[in-house]
Amino acid sequence: MTLLRVEDLDCRYGLLQAVRGVTFEVAQGETVALIGANGAGKSTLLRAIAGAHRPQGGRVLIDAADVTSMRAHRRVSLGIALVPEGRRLFPSLTVEENLRVAAARRGRWNVQSVLEVFPLLQARRHMAAANLSGGEQQAVAIGRALMSNPRLLLLDEVSLGLAPIVVDAVYRSLAGIINEGTTVLLVEQDLTRALKVAGRVICMLEGRIVLEGDAASVDRDQVVSAYFGLKRPA
Amino acid sequence: MTIVNAVVQGIFLGAFYAVLACGLSIMFGVMRIINLAHGDIAVLGAYVVFVIVQGTGMSPFVAFIVALPVMIVFGYALQLTILERSLKSGILTPLLATFGLSIVIQNLLLIRFSPDVRSLGGEAGAFTTSSWQVTSGLSVSAFGIVILVVAVAVFGALQLFLSRTRAGWAMRATAEDADAAELVGINSRGVYARATALAVAIAALGGLFLAIRSVFDPLSGPTQLIFAFEAVVIGGMGRLWGTLLGGLALGVAQTVGAQINPEYSALTGHLLFLAVLIVRYGGGRVSFRVAR
């Protein structure tokens, strides 16, 4: 069953066109990795799906319903949650307040179950988010997105700026979340990690999808050349 | 003893300034809007109470409760129609929009109510003029205490709201990062409208106090705005408790100045304001914080 469909999407920042005619689908329960170089349009695409960026053209459909002009906070109540690039926590709020303010939908996830998945936050519960380490902040950002009990979790570069050991811990927690059936669309710079966690990869180059395929069967060299645009069709 | 009396009277005056400044502080803290019409909105609130008192003969305090829903609706409408649009085009546009709003409110009040000076002091009852003579040089007015108690209650309630309730967290979250707040399901437009409604309601309370403790006319707003603005800046922009302390400091500075020479009243307040500006903002940063 198709949960998300993006149709011929165009996104612009002034004169710069970041996403050009992108079309793809994500089925319920799938884990899809969006890969590509810096500036390929991945983050913009995620922001457009979450409603934080208004696209120039094309459509975004959730459960076949057009949400292109729906504001971000209403998409959250439909079950879309974005963990934005740079984490974007509310610095003066405590960890618990950051989580509880985001509880838009009821379900499996609440403060208790999020703290069970990220036990490192247990001791930081009443600390202001501004005083956390990078890894702890990332855990809060993911937990905050989970608090809305999303059906589609959008993750934008969750490993950026974190020590490898912390990234491992974050991905271990993610694996548990994915196993529970949450549909995930993630942007990841690390190709090995993306291929490991995702069932399918979509590679973007200069705003377009240049390669799409199963993570298990996709040829690594093919991905690398698509990533850098080495064998771009004329 | 006279200096003690001046400080006590200054605290009462300062509590009044703090109530006036509270809404200004909220709107700056949440939306980064410097509302130049804030004083005029307070005066508008005074006129709404005045009309109700004239029409029904009820006490101004009861009339204020009746006026409150009117002012809250006005605040919502103001945000959704004028301020929200102006916010989209940078920091200067809301300043110009509220400046224009200030002129519109003043002139509508002039047309409707004429430039006559009004007061609700008489209608509020005898207690507003009663006082206790503590010693020969120190008297404490009943209404001064009322204003001080209400001011502390308003700031205390706001503090509880912002630190203990989910709606309060949503308001702080939106103030810190409106874009991220939307992404966790918070309706930032709704939060902004509620913040403005709250600010307008508290401004109307300031207007009620103004109308009872002294006099008002359609052009009283800008003077109130200056004192409210100074209270916010002295206390630290966007700091809630700071605004209360800033109001008290401004009030005390004015009454102590007046003790030296009655002509120095406003001057010493301005001097305190300038001294704080020079000491604190000499190249410093402005941020929004709520004491925990």
C-alpha cells in the first residue's frame, strides 16, 4: 500500500531550483534512503514532504490524498514527522518538555517509551536541551519526532556532526524503530550505512532522481557514479 | 522617612508600569514585534470599560471582566489580519504597521469620544482614594497595594503558564523556533494569535489601572508606551520577571527623582533607562529567556 507519493515536484529558493520534477513512491513499512552529494536537493525534498517548504509545482500525496498546500503542523496529525537537519531542539525547554510539547498523536510512543529506546536521556530528563551533547540532542530530536507517533518518519542527516560511536548507537535505536513497522525515509551521506539500514535507495543529483533500486541488488559502483554524476546521460 | 515614602510610592507606580509593560514584553518575546500601538491599546481598553460603566453603571472592575472578551477577540483579530501579514516581510514592517495602528486608534477614539479628559476614579469607589497612614511621613494607598498584588499575580500566573503547561511550552517553543515548532505539530499561527490576545488583555488591565488612578484621553497612549517600553528594556528584552523588576525600578527612579525636585520625575526615569542601555547593551546580544 502506498503511504507517500511525490509527483513531479519542483522546489525553488528564489532563482535556484533545488528539486526538479521528482516523482517517487514509498510503501507502508518500507525504509528508503535518499542519497546524493551536498546540494542535490535531498533536504529540500524532505522539507517539502513535511510541509516546511512550499513547492513551486507538483504534488505530495499521503494515502492518495493531496496535502501539497497543507501546513506542516496539520501534516503531523496525519502522521508525518521530520527530524530536521541540525536537530532544531527548543533550547530553553527541558528534554521532557521538548518531548511532551510534540505529543500530537496518541499511540505506542510516549515519554516513557522514548526514554526506554534512548536510555542515555533518562538522566538528562530535566535538563535544558541547550546543555546536552550532540548525540544526546540527536536522540531528543528523534524522540521528539516519535512523540507524534508518525506513520512516516523523515530523517535528515541524523549522523551529521556526531562521533562514529554515537552514530552507531543512534542507528541501533533506529533499527528497533524500523522493526516496529514505522515507514522511514532518510537522508544519509554515508553510503555503507544507508545501504545497510534501507530496503531501497534513491540517488539524487542536481535536483533529479538519477538512480533508484533495492539496497540489496543495487551495484555499488553504479551508485557511486550516480552520486557524483560521472555517467550522466547527455 | 521621606525617601522611604518615595521608594514605597515608587513601587506602587512601578507595579502599574509593569502591568503596562507585560504585554509589550510578551509580544516582543514571542514574535519579535515591537508593538508601538501598545499604549493606545491600553487606552482603548480604558474606553471600552468607560463605555460599559457609562451604559450600565456597574463598577469599573466588573466592567473590566465584561470588556475582557472584547479585548481578547480584538487581539486575535489584530494578529490574524494585520500583524501576521506584516511579520512575513521582515522586522521593520510590523513596526510600521503598529505605528499606523497607533494613529488609527487615537483618531477613532478622538472622533468617538472627543479630546475630553476622562477618569474612572470616582466610579471605582472610595477605596481607590483611601490610604493608611503608617507613620507621619509614610502613607500606603489601598489602590497601590491592589495594583502591586495584581501585577505580581499576573506575572506569577504567566510564569506558571509558560513553565508548567503544554500550551506554555508550545508558546516558548514557537518563540525559539517557529519553523521547528510547526514540524512537531504546533500551530504557530494559533500560538501567535493567543500571544497577542494575551498581550492585549493585559494591556487593557493596564488601561483600567490608568483610568482609575489618574486620567486618560484619546492621546494618552504614547506616554504610557514610553514608560512601558522603558520598563521592558530596563528589565531585559523578553525576560518576564525582568519586566516586573524593570517596571518597579522605573517607578522608584521616578518618585525618588520627584522627591529631589518634582520636575525631575520623568527625567530620572529616562536617565535610569539610558544608564541601563549603556551598561547592558554596549554591543551585547538580545535573547528571549524565561526564568525556570
